[in-house]
Amino acid sequence: MKMLNNKKGIELPVNFIVLLILAIAVFGAGLKITLDTFNQATELKDELDSQLEQELLSYLSSGKLISVGVDRKVIKEKGSTTFGLGMINKYGKTIYVAVFVTDLIGVGIDNEKLVPKSDPASPGPGEYDGDLAEWTFVRRPNINDDINYIVLKNNEKTIIPLAFRVPAGTPDGLYAFTIAVYYNDTQPTPSDPIKNVGGTGVDSVFEKPQRIYLEVKG
């Protein structure tokens, strides 16, 4: 009887060890699947980023001085996204470049014109936040730039990310932004910044302005 009790005492640890091994195996398999999925997602993101970069570079190689490539994205209220702006310097000299978002126009889902809020504290129906600072960190009109500029040598290419977000309370619709690039051939200073407004001191426009669109849904 004593030997039988000892046998049962041995069986319990053995069964426990088997279950433990099975649990570790299942956990390991699950962990591998999770890691594989994460790696695939990371690789896909890298591939998409690379694809966008290659697309912009191909536009520039075809003779365009400036291009946004993908110019329209669908986004939810309070969501964020990033566009790419590609440029190549064909002016035969080093230039200093600044990017500005110069205007915003909104159209509702039924093609009705949306208007900026008349009172930011209490927006009415069909009104959106017209303050460009609430939509993007890209430079806005009337803000001359002596800090956030890009140096482009002759024939040099560059791709600039343009980050946008949708303010809370934005009605569904299509929102169009104008992206304008200005340049100078002298390094900007506080007394001589890159200007996109201001009468006689306005700098040259880098090719024609570009349009990008945010389609807000929900």
C-alpha cells in the first residue's frame, strides 16, 4: 500500500511536468505567430514607405521639379496622416527652401460649401476649424521663415514629410490644402527670412503650388 501511494505521488509531478511542457510549447507557438505577424507588419510599413519614396523620386526624374505623389487620403475625425513632398533643385545653384500651407477649403458630403467657424467656442452646423495651425505643423501664411528651411544644392533631391491631423468636431467632407514652396539663394536670417507674403520682399515660388486633399469620414 505504501508503494502504491508513492507511485501516485510520482505520477502527479510527472503529469504536471507534461502539462507544463505542453503549455510552454503552446505559448512558444503563439509567441512565434505574434512575432511573425509583427515583423510582417513592420516589413509592409517599410515597403510602403519605400514605395512612396520611389514614386516621388520617379516623378522628379521625369522632369517635375516638385510633386506630392499621393495627393488624397481618407481619414477619420481626430485622425492623423502624412503626405510626402518631393523636390529637386534645377536652378543651377544652392537654394534655401521653405514650405507653406497657404489655404484651406472645405466641401461637405452633399457638395455643400463648408465654412470656417465664426465662433471657435461654439461652432455651428457645417462649420470647420479654419485655423491651419490646428490641422498641420507646416508653415502657414504670414509666418516668414528664417529657421525651418531646407538647403538644396544644385540637382539635389529631397522628400519632406507633411503631417496633418483632423481637429475634433470637423464635419465629414473633402478638405483641400494648397502647398506652396518658396526659395531664396541667400541663407535666411531674422532680418531677411524666406517670405511668402509682404509686398516687395516676397521670395520666388518653387514651381507651381500643389494641392492635397483630406477626405474626412466619421
